[in-house]
Amino acid sequence: MTIKLKVSGAFHTPLMNSAYEKLSLELKSYEFTPPRIPLYSNTDAEPLDINTVANKAAIQVKSPVRWEQTIKNMIRDKAEMFIEVGAGKVLSGFLRKISPGVKFCNVEKYEDIEEAMQVANNR
């Protein structure tokens, strides 16, 4: 399914090639360590491999987001709780449509962290 979003830029399209090139160069200067929890790439909806994390992080700048498939794969892989961090609740709204029974919460400000922890601990 594709959903057209109103955004302020040409994010996740080939029009972001110059940003991709700059980010790709910058990320090559960092050393990444394996995450403690799986991180998923929005470009292929699969868990990131530590050896490809820099490349996939850069590619997502110019590639379509496979949000629905990413969420479905995370649920397939036994994700039990989702936390949206940042202003707004757009992604939580999408999450509710993809999997109505999944647990999630939003963290917009510091005070929301306690509520997120309570939701996570009551799974």
C-alpha cells in the first residue's frame, strides 16, 4: 500500500541524491557497534546487519520508506512494544492501522518517558 504524505521536502526520493552522497561519506568515518535490540532498515524492512548499517542509513535518505512491511516484519520477529519518539503521533496512527492490537506509546517530552516505561512493563 502507498500513502501520499504532505511533507516539506522531497525526502526518500532520488531528489535527495546529493544528501545521500554527503551522508554516505560522513558515515564512513564512524565505527558502529552491534545494537542491543534489532534495528530495522526502512529500505528493505529487515533487521540491520552491523556491516551494512552505514550504507543502509545513507540509502534511506533517497529511497522509499517501507513502513508497513517494516512493522509487519518487526511483529513477525516478536516485537511486543513500539515507542514513537518525537513530536506528533503520525507513525502511531499508521501502526494502529497496520496492527490494531499492538502496544505503543508516544514520547514527546521528558515526562512521557515514565508512561512509556509503565506501558512497556505491563506487556
